[in-house]
Amino acid sequence: MLKTAILATLLAAGNAAFATGPEKVTTVIFVNAAEEESSPSAGLSDEGRDQTRLFTDACRHIDVAAIYTIYVNKAVQTVTPLSELRQLHPVYYWVTKDQETRDCVLDCIVKQNRGKTIVICGNPENIPAMARSLGVRAKTVRSLYDKGSGQFLIVRVLGNNTAVAQKLNMNIQKKV
């Protein structure tokens, strides 16, 4: 409950701070796919199910407009509870190592959801590159983003390619 209140306060404060200009702020919540069992076909581990539950609880009172995920079992399972809660079908996107293609896909996702809050679930290797594509400085990404399972990063994007990032952790025992 405390985590939900903190997340809601951070999102509200960030949107209020950017609301002075004529541009709409798009909020992207990047989430790492939750931890899976040692055999990927077995699904999420107990810790992964806890991470998914905590993420869903943290987003419970946030008006999420769309949920995007890579088509990997652990990523789909990470966003399924939130998509069921919000009655949204996850949209699958393709991750590529080609920066131009990745940037184009991400740009289309953000443009389609301008002024809204969206969730993008992916592998920890791809999220820093996507955050940088949105305009977050590489140094900021390195200092805020933990590539472990169960992490998420909130990025607020202005239309002029300015971005602000905040880190939150789904593991309630760890301090952020």
C-alpha cells in the first residue's frame, strides 16, 4: 500500500511539474520481466510471482492506457495480472539490436500514447537502450536502473525529446 501511495505521488508530482507547458507528458513505466524458474517453460518463480503482484499493486491506482510486452513467457506473465485488472490486451512489440529499428518502434509507441501512461515490459538488456532513445542521459540510466528482475523505471517524456527518469523497486524490502 505504501509503495502504491509513493508511486502515485511521484507520478502526480511529475505530471504537475511538467503541466505548465502546452505539451502533454507521456509517462512510460519500463518493467523488467519477473524472475522465472531455472527452466523457462516452468514459468515464474515464487519470487517472480511476488514481483508481479507487487508491480500490479503499485500500478493499481494509475490510469494505464496501454501495456506493451515482448513475446517471451516471463514478460507476458509479468504484465498479465495488470492487463486483466485494467482489462487491456497486451500489445506485443519486437525487440531488435538494430538501434534505428528499435528507436522507430519506441517512437511509434510513444506517439500513439502521447499524454498517457503506458507500461513497457522487456528484458533488462533492452530497457536502458529504450530509455536513452526517449532522451534520458546514459549516465542517468546507469545510476538509476538496476537490471535485476523485478525492477522498474519511470520515464516522463516531453515532446521536445526531454525525459526525466525515476527508479522504483518492486521488492518492498529493499530501499529505493
